[in-house]
Amino acid sequence: MDLHGIFPPIVTTFDNDEIDVRAYARNVQRYMTTRVQGLVVLGSNGEAPYVSDDEAYRLVATAREHVPADRRLIAGAGRESTRATIAAAGGAARAGADAVLVRTPGYFKGQMTADVFIRHYTAVADASRVPVLLYDVPAFTGVTLPVAAVAKLAEHPNIIGVKESAPDIALVSDFVAGTPRDFQVLVGSAPTMLAGFCVGAVGAIVAIACVVPDLCVRLLTLAQEGRRDEALTLQRQITPLARSVTSVFGVPGLKRALDLAGYIGGPPRAPLGPAPAQATDVIRQQLDALQALV
């Protein structure tokens, strides 16, 4: 499965703390008018930990109705136990996902060794009817997927790549260098997109792509064409808003940015609250500067 490209990790829309399927579908339809390669549903920005399994499968099925076969639909399916992860991956596949994104389990952090990760992901990949994409997100799980584990897992025919969300270009480079050429590394940190592309990452799953998807596609294209100065300028322009919708204001900030960009963001699910008032002015200024480039 080809994962070269930009994949927005879309938000889950809520109304009175219930999933708003109509708003969700409208967002998906709009993304399909852009140049993204596909979508990721039920990632961190989709508030996956706050969504029940039944809701998760409904969201995957809704997205599938509007994502054509020539674009990829990737669904988050990470759980703490191997058994639950296998079940989640199976449910996502039955609902229409082309691949599953599986975060590292991390509750028992001290026990999460390379051998544990290898056993966990091997069991998931053996059982999954769709390809598996490893997901390293230490900011949320508190653990890091070791390079040695990724290198070993890359040998599995049903494990097709890894999303690295830490802003660690040396780690991205090590994943690229330590795995076969057909194993696909994707960047998960928007401020390091260009650097990641330069060391061999084939694409990105980043929050800012939810807000300005075509600009992220343009950045990847510039990098692929070797237009370094233009790519560097665009990366610098994207980075301020990228930080606002992740490390500064988080999911509430991302949803506020989507509202301002003409998508439907809406409120997050409790216990998350809306973005603070100051976020609106900051994000609006940053978004206006970017939209002038589109």
C-alpha cells in the first residue's frame, strides 16, 4: 500500500457531547476536494481515547462512504492490550478502513521493552486483515518505540510503515536507514515536516494538514522536486499555526482553527473544554497569513 502523501488526522465532531455524523461527513467531503492522499480517522486529534468502540466503527464507516477507493482511509486502532487492539483493528477493517494506525501501549511504561513491542505488533499484524502502520507518540504514551524494534517489525509483510510523532529528526532518519526501502516512514510533527522529507520520510500525518491541507501537499511537492529555498520558506510560514493547533492550544485549538477555516470543528468532548478566548485571535492572525498563500 502506497502511503506517499499527506494524510490529515481529522477531528471527531460533537454536538452536546454526542458524535455529529453530519458535520463529520461534511468535513470528509471537503477534504476530498483537496489534494491529500487520504485521511486518518480516530487518531490523537480525533480524540480517539474519548470514543467508544461502537462510535469508532460508525465514524470509520461514515468516512468510508465519502472517501473513494483511490484514496486511503487509515483508522486508529491502538489499545492497551494486544487482545483489545486485535479486536479494534478487526472492527475498523470491517467498517472499511484500508489500514490501521496502532499506537504503542504505554500504561505499564516500565515493562514496555523492545521485545514486548515486537510481540505486541507481530500478534496484531498476524491477525489484522488490513495493513498495520506503527504509531510512535511518546508525548501521549510516555514510551518510545525503539529503532531495533521497528527494524525487526519492518520485516513483517503486514506492517507497512511507521508514523513518528516526536520532533526528533535523528530518530526519523534512523527509522529510514534501518528499514527496507519499501517500509514507509511518515512524519507526525509539522514543524519538522521538511526536515523529515529530506531524510527520507515519504509523507506526513499532521494536525496542520486538517486546516491547510493543500499547503502541506505543496510543501511535500517542493521537497520532492528539490526546490529547497521555496520549501524552507513555506515550512517557516506553516510552523507558527502548526504549533498553535498542537503544543500550544491542543485539540481545542485545532477545532477553533477549523471553524475559522470554514470546516466544522465545534467543541471537544468532555473533559476537554473549548480553546481559551486568546486562542481565537492568535489562530485567526496565523491562519489569515497562511490563507493568503493558497
